[in-house]
Amino acid sequence: MDYRSFNLAFLAFLLLSHQALGSRRLVLPPEDVALPSEGICAAAAAGGYKCQEFQVTTDDGYILSVSRIPEGRRGGVAGQKRPPVLLQHGVLVDGMTWLLNSPEESLAMLLADNGFDVWISNLRGSRFSRTHQTLSSYDPDYWNWTWDELVSHDLPSFIDLIFKQTGQKVHYVGHSMGTLIALASFSEGMQVDKIKSAVMLSPIAYLSYMNTAIGVLSAKAFVGEITKIFGLAEFNPKSKIVSDFLRALCVADNVDCYDLMTAFTGKNCCLNASTVDLFLKNEPQSTSTKNLIHMAQTVRDGLLSKYDYGNAPFNMAHYGQAKPPVYNLSRIPPNLPLFLSYGGRDALSDVRDVATLLDSLKLHDVGKLHVQYIKDYAHADFIMGVTAKDLVYNQMISFFKSVN
């Protein structure tokens, strides 16, 4: 099926869904609101770790959850300052992704056991960060944001919280969209005075060569724009309409939806079946449809830019120019220590797109940019792979200690 035919078929599908529901605007509630007993600190405590819960309010009113594992299972030395590390998840997941393996294999626990003060953030819209000072998550206005707002509001709030609590600069670890918002932020000069170093796992910036089966079809079919026309403000993968939509994508391009992990991320080499089961029990999480539109624009346009409102007058109203501003990654401070790790089988962070990113960093100071390539790794291996400790995390910890 060509993309024009798919657009028409999917448009008909949404029209029928719209007529059946009898409502112009559909905002579905989450199907699994997490109880405190199911949270990140509960998972950490089950592994024998102390854990603290924080909330931070962004300057646009979103109330976000942050969890802290201040020390390892053996405790810490009284009066000793442990270097803080912020773990930032990607799109359609939350902070639980850092704790799905055993304590000996999960990055959050490994960092705590190696002398770090670990902070795990949850972006707006995910199950632990669904409140706002004035808006309900059932309100479409709650979902009026893209990753631009994560760059300008969420990430600064997390880093400011940690800096104020610890009095120290922060080591940053991002995965997938967690790398995107950090790279964009650093290129704008935001928060770099509070960052000690940054690790980018499966770095997402340029997406021209993304080859995940469902992702490519979605982006090229302008799915985000279509869903937004029909008022789908929240993109909840567990809701019926989104599940039906994903099935429509699978049928349209003969995608194997019996293996959704591979369809979304590429063929991961090193996942434990029980970890995948736990992942699918906890994830995926909601995001805003507008956020997915923005990511689709990045795929289709080949540019890393702010959200395109679709015409020159709207862009002028928001940015003072006809086209959205571009994030210039070559402006990332060249003396900021960076560690990038990417895989040869990653369908979201394709090696050719990573090459474009590295070209943007070609003037980075010698010795400040560390690059690791793992031939057999795909997108999820970096956060859930049973070999990640030996291949990635030990090198990451050595990098942090060398910076300290």
C-alpha cells in the first residue's frame, strides 16, 4: 500500500471511530494509574536500596516526579558527598525502565553501588507525572506540548532540583529522547553550568535514516497531523483507539506486530525474556500527540528544529520568523565531557544519523568526546540488555570517575 492510499484508509478509519464515539474531541484516561506501592521507590526498596520521592513544579505548571537512590545497598560513608547522576528516560516510557533488570544488571542500582547519588526523573504525561497546578490530564490543554517544552521546562526543573539538593554539578545519562532533549538544551546554552558530564545512550538527534517499521510508516503517513485533526491530544498506546491504530499500521505495511519490541526498536540482541515481560507490564506510557508530530517532522524534514506550526503566519507568531528555529548542535560547549554509545542494529538511532551527529561535534575538544560503537546492539539493549553492564555501564562509570 502506498502512503497516499494509507492516508485515505487511515483517515476513513478515524472517521468511523469518530462517528462511533460521537465526540469531536477524544482524550482517553490512562488505563493503569500507578499506586504508590507500584512506584520506582517500591522497586528500589525491593532490591534493598534506600529511596526518596520528590516532586518539582515546572514554570509552566506541570508537577513532575523524581526518585532518588542516595546510596548503594552497603550504605555510604558519613559526610561523604556522592556525585549526583540524573537518569532520563525516552519517549513512551518512564523512569521504571532503569530498574527492570536485577540489581546487578540495572543501571540505577549499579551506579548507586559504585558510589553515586542516583536521581530518576519522569517527564510530563508519564504515569508518575500526570498532575498540573491548574489542568487535569483529561483536559486537551494539558497535552499541548512537544519535546521543545521538555527542553525548556522539564529538564531545567530536574537539574535545578538536584543542584539545589546536592550543591554539586550533575552527571547526566539520557536514553533515546532523553538524549534529544539534552543535546538540544546544551546547544542553547541551557543548564550547562550545572552539568558535570553527559552520557548519550542510543543518541537521537537526526532521524533521516530511522528504519523502525512502525515509526517510518507513521512519520511518512503524517499520522500525527491526522490524529491531531481528530482531537487526539493524548497518545496513550494502551487505549483502544491507539491500539486499533497500531494494528492498522501493521496491516498497511505487513509489519510483524507479534514482535512489537523489534518493530519499534530494531532487533535487540541481549534481552532477557522475563525483563521484556516486565517491561511490557509497565510500559508503554502516554505522551502528547503533538510531541509525536514534532518527532515525525524531524524524520520527514531531516532537520533538528523547533515545532513547525504548519504555516508562516503561525510560525511568525511563535518564533518571529517564517520557519521554526534550528537547534545548532555544533554550539554545544566543546569542553563539556560527552560519552556517546550507539548500536549497529538500532532502528531508531541509525549509524548514519549518529554519524551526522558526530559531524556536528567534530570541533569538540580532544579528550572530551568519547564514542562507543556496539555492533550487535539495538535500541533497548542499552537499558535492558543483560550484557549492558559489561559492555556499556562499566565504561560509563569509568568515564564519570575520570571526569570527577
